[in-house]
Amino acid sequence: MAITFQLRNKDEVLKLNKIATQYSFDIWVHSENQMFDAKTLLALYTLPYNETLKLVIEEGVHSKALLKDMDYFKK
């Protein structure tokens, strides 16, 4: 599953990391040419602001809670 979103500032980087660390499954963030573990805060700070990113989780993992948490980034 992939969720499209954008980060607008450093506070949103922290929020994304906090969301990701709540879950036991792997969560990845893909930019145009990079892929990072969403649970690794330092890596998330290298992502671009105001560009389309994708939050990716394994097929077969369904998390309605994660989808709801990510609604914040779709403003």
C-alpha cells in the first residue's frame, strides 16, 4: 500500500516519525529517487519539503489506524 503526502516543515518530520514508530511493521518513505525507513528520524530530515512523497508498507498489511494518522499530511 502506498499513501501520497507532503512534508511542509521540520515539525511534520517529527510528527511522521512519531506516527511510524507506533507500528510494528516496516514503513518506508519514497521520494523521487530515495527510500528511507520512516522510523529513522535522521534520514527523514533529508527528505524534501513541499514535494510529493509516498509512504509505503508491505502488501497484506492493512492498517486503518495508519491511514487515519496520515490524513493530517493531506491538508
